[in-house]
Amino acid sequence: MLSIAPAWTADWRQEIGTFRIGMVTSSVPTAPGLEALRRSYSTALGMPVDFFIARDFAMLIDAQATSRVEYAVYSATAYATAVELCQCVEPIAAPTDVDGARGIRSILLARKGKMASVSDLPKIKTVAPPSDDISGSVAPFALLSREGVLRDEAPFITVAPSAIEAENIFVKGEADALLGWERISASGVAVLQGGTVDRLRRAGVDVGALDRIWASPVMPYGPHVVVKSLNAEAKTLLSEFLIGLHAADPQAYDLLSGGHSGGFVAVDDSAYAPVHNIVRTMMLPDP
């Protein structure tokens, strides 16, 4: 009878030993800030915490996929890439802006009367930010290619050296359409401050004379992510810690928020569906 008694299960803290949090170099705070975060996470989890500092997201994704870190701070595309590579991670929270914005979406703007739909793109001189600009170039090219609007090269689209230069070309009247982005609230409404339309307005463009021809689905800000195998209690403690951090410890929040000052909210993988589509398209082999 003793042989079929339930086996003793070790506490998850004992199994992990030291909880490891991964961040990329570009988002790591100063040494005092990092130590303050170590204390905050350690108090929230009730266990020792250490940081793994990666030179880039590729290195961080590899570390989490191979179970060298339990928790990571990602960009939206880095998170989607991690999911595509290992299916072993899940988001628990993402930051928001103080005005309610929770993410961005790509947009295609055109002067009134110049375009009726995205199918008119080959007929119109369009300008876009550089090819590494996620919201103004990577996302729209990937999503519009999935819709069959863009294929391979698009000679009718001028790729500018920067987002600002793309806007300048449009402002000077040297293009009739512009790929850009806008910030979006939880209710799906565009937040006026910031984004391409606001910058064009400040440059003297009559934004009332522009049509929004196309908009992508909303792409939430980059999430904080744990491995799926992490104990459920640990996930709950981390989620509650992040969601309450803005009110409980504003300084620690500022170190983790990436400049988004509205507090963390809970998120799940479904919110990142558009980003998964972008990453899958980027991963397709060349024909």
C-alpha cells in the first residue's frame, strides 16, 4: 500500500533554485537600477533572482528556448519569433501608455482622390520608411503580401532612408501616398498624439485632406514572457507583480516599461496574432 502513495513533490522554488530573467543589452538599466529590479522580483517571487543579459533578441530567444531563462522581456516581433521557433513561451503582461494606447498599427495614407483601395498601389507613387522599420515597412509589406497586394519587389514604392525622410518626401508633394503608423487604444480607437498623422499635421499638412486607405490589425507593445512549463503559482505571482507595479513602485516600473508610462495589463497570445502573421511571412523561404 505504501508503494502507491502519492510521491512527494518538490516546491517549485527549490526546483528552480535561482529564477532567471532575460533582457537584451539595449533595455538593461544602470547597475543600481538592475539591482533594484533584482530586489523587486525576488520579493515578489520569494526566491533568489538573477539576470541574463543578451546582446540581441536572437540570443535571448535561444536562452529561453533552451530553458536557461524562465522569463524574458521581448519586443512584439521577438516574442512572435520565439513562439514560431519553440512553442514553449507565453506572454503574461504588456505595458500601456498613459493616454490609453496599448499598441500600434500600420497605416497607408493617401491624398484625397488619389486611391480607392490598396489595389491602386501600383498606380500611385508611394513612399515608405526604411526596410527595417517594423510598423511603417516590415509589417505593411508582410501583411499586404499575404493579401496578394504586394509581391516580391514593389518598384512603385520609394523606400526612404528614415521615417522622417519618408514624411518629408510626402510633405513636399513628391509622393501621393505614405506608409506609416498610429497608436491605438484598448477600444481600437486611434490616439491622436504621436504617430504619422500627428507628425504630418505638425509639419503643416491638412490631415483632413488625407484618406486612410488601409490599416493593419493592432500590434500590442512587446510583452513580458514566461516559459509555459513554469509553475502556475509563479505565473500568478509575476502577473500580479507586473500589473500592480505602476502604483506600488513607479521607479521600478519605469525601468521595465520601455517608456510606456500607463502601467502593465494582462495579455495572452491571441493579442499577438497579427505579429505572428508578420513573422511567418518573414520566415518564408525565397521562391
